[in-house]
Amino acid sequence: MIPFLLIALVFITSAGAFWAGTRWLGYSSLLFSLALERTVQTIGLALLFFVVNVTIVVFVVLSVKAMGWFASLYVATDPVLLILSGLQAIGFQFWRYAGGDGKE
């Protein structure tokens, strides 16, 4: 029941943002599909960054353990890593689209 409520909440706030953007801010409703496409790209990029970050953490921890020192894989399961990976993806997307070189 709770996942349904969260999805409904996100849907309602997204619909409200779409309405406010088209009515009050003058955004084009036709460009919404482009924004949605870029959002999905950013989510995919965030997952890619997350997989690479976890892979590196696991490699480093196993390397440290192989040297006989103590290291825990707990760092790889920290939810903050997912948030930081999302921020990496957002920053990368801003950098990608800031150039204006037409590679969209």
C-alpha cells in the first residue's frame, strides 16, 4: 500500500508541476517529452555511476583485505552512495548540455 501512495504522490506533484509550468511559467507543453527523456537519461546515468562506484569500492576493499588489513564491504551498501551517484549524474548532464554543441 505504501509504494502505491508514494507513486501517487509523485504523480500528483509532477502533474501539479506540469500545470504550473505551462500556466504560470509559460513553458511549452510540447517540450515536456524532451524533459522526460532527459530525466530518464539522467536516471540511467545515475545507475551507471552507482554500478561503477560500487565496483570500485568492492575492488578496493578486497585489495585491502588481500594485504591482510581489515576492511568492510559495508561502505558499498551505504544508501548515501546512491544519492552521490545521482548527484554525479546530474552534474554530468548539466556539463553535457551546457556546451551547446548539438550533441543531445
